[in-house]
Amino acid sequence: MDTKEIWEQYSAELRGYLNAKTGDKELTEDILQEVFMKVHVKKAHLKFSGKIRSWLYRIALNVLNDFHRKKANLPPVLSQEEDVVTESHSAENCLLPLIEELPDKYKHALLLSEIREYKQHQVAKILGISVSGAKSRIQRGRKLLQEGYMSCCNYSLNEKGLLVGEHKTEEECKVCK
């Protein structure tokens, strides 16, 4: 079966599937085009033609997951124009640098949940993981972030488990200098 025949037989069905997943017709078309580019390049590797439908859906799901992973990294949280100028150095100034130092799986989860303020189920969808997986990453990321504040800025935990202490100046801060 050549790419044109595969397109004619399956494109409408895949379009419906992708549109249901994205809710965006333009994005659906972009992803559909990418799926069929991969199909065209890799169709020679498909050994049994009876597997085409499931193979197409696997490619579509992978492309969709790749899109969501890339989206999690785009665009920067603050652009140059939006960058906030502050007179004094505060704990907020250390937040992004501390998050950037975290392992990727925690960094991406925290950027989405804490900075972009996505709900945990939205974070799960964007990262292509389960909701419980997203919750775990966010919780572990917060714990690592808490440890970062404790080591960088000499914060400590009070009896309620909250960070307390005086924030260092920019010159004394291990993250910001």
C-alpha cells in the first residue's frame, strides 16, 4: 500500500481522533501532516499490512505526546519584555533559578503547575503521564525546591512544615549571583 492509499483510507478517521484529543482544527491538521510524513518515511518497515490501522494510531499518539512535551517547554515563562524589575532581592527572585536546577521531570511539572498555574490533570495531559504521576512529580519537585531554599538561603522549616527565615541579599545568594 502506498502513502496515497493509506491517506485516502485512514486520514478522515485519524483527523477525527486527533481533533477529539486536541480540540483545535489547525493543530489537528499539523499533527496529521506530521503523522503522514512519518508514515511515508517508515512504511517500508511495516511487515504486515493488516497492522496499518493500529500502527497509524500509535504514530498519531506518539506525535501528539511529543507535541505536548514540546509545549511544556515553550515559550519561556517570562520574556525579556515582561521581566519584572525589582528594587530588592526576595525569595521570588530565586524561584525560577531553583526550578531550573531541578531534574527535567520535576522542572517541567513545577513550571506548569506553579508558574503557569495549570491544574494537576492538565499537567498530566501535557506531559503525557497519569494524574497520579503528575501529582507525584509536583510533590517531589516541591520538596526539592524546599531543600533548594534551605541550602541556598538558609531557610528552615517551622513546626508546621513551612519555610521560614530571612532571605539573603543578591550578593549572598548562591543561586542568583
